[in-house]
Amino acid sequence: ETGVTQTPRHLVMGMTNKKSLKCEQHLGHNAMYWYKQSAKKPLELMFVYSLEERVENNSVPSRFSPECPNSSHLFLHLHTLQPEDSALYLCASSQVLGSAPGGVSVHEQYFGPGTRLTVT
Amino acid sequence: GQNIDQPTEMTATEGAIVQINCTYQTSGFNGLFWYQQHAGEAPTFLSYNVLDGLEEKGRFSSFLSRSKGYSYLLLKELQMKDSASYLCAVREKSGGYQKVTFGTGTKLQVIP
């Protein structure tokens, strides 16, 4: 138990569906991340929110839409996905030091258990 | 951007010592992490190096040489439960933000 929870743990969706992934951290951290993990590929950073402001968007297609309503919650809204989007989606949190969004992250990240997504 | 290289797979014997290497190329290096990920589970933090040298934490140690762009994770007295993937992750300064990039991971199999 890392203090980061994700729901659902498994999701199967068609290409025309709309769904959302949810992440919640109970660690008091001020930065949250979405990663995609595919077989035999490195963890790919998708989005970073620091102090509730998005500071990184790694050229992710617009069919993925993040939302961070507060420092403890992070969502990933999915619509019109493709089969190649099937992967494990991991949420993580960390503490970010600095007075402005985008400050230095000096601490390790704590990961949730992930959502195994299958797009049919 | 940066390049991170790790061996894809390794096998070692229970009770032995294994060293997992990681090389990287980056222009704004600011720290290196090692994570452990068991199959079907989330990565968990093992160690962090930002200065040259060895950091020891029980059976696990991590070494860094910034001039060589090189790190290794050393696992001693291997146990069956150490069978997992070990991810090397490099933090670099990217604009005003420090981003972390992960390697593909090294899958370690511990055999009796």
C-alpha cells in the first residue's frame, strides 16, 4: 500500500466509449503524474500537475484529457481511443519543492497500482 | 531529451550478488533513481543518487558516476522475492521543471 489508489483496476472499452480513470493520493504531496506503461517499453510520462497546475504535457493525443481538481485527486478522461492505447496507466505523486508551479522535484515518486486498459 | 540503457534481462542465483548497470546521456542531469517493479504491481522506490559514490541501504546499494553517465544497482544475498524488474530513472532539468525519464527496466530472475 503506497498511499496512492487508482480506480478502476481493469477497464475494457470500445473505441467509441468515454471513460475516466481516477487517482487519489493520501500522502499530502503536491505533484501528481500520469504514466503509460506498455510491454517492453519504458514508462512514458503523459502529464504532470504541480500545485494543481499542469506543467508538462508530453505531446499526448487529445483523446486523453487530464483533470486535477485539487492536490489529492487526478483524473484521466478517455474518449475515442485506439487499440494501441491499450496499456497499464499508472498514477504517481511526489513532493515538489519551490514557490511556483514547476518547482524542483527532489523526492521520489509513489505509484498507484495502475489501471489495466484494453481498447477493443 | 535523453537516452537510458539497461540490460533487458538478467538471471542470478539465490544467495549470490548481482549488479544491474544503467548508462545515460543527458544535458541537465540532476539525480538518478532506482525502482523495483514486481510483475503486475506498481514500481516502488529503492534508491536515489545525485552525487558520485555509493549509497547503501541494507542488501541494496546504488552507485553513481556522473562523469561517466553510469550507475549500478547492487543486490546482495539474493532472495527469490527479488525477482522483479528494476527501473533506472534519470531526473533532468527541462526548462523550469525537473522531469524524470525511465529506462525500459531490467527483468531479474532469481533461481534456486
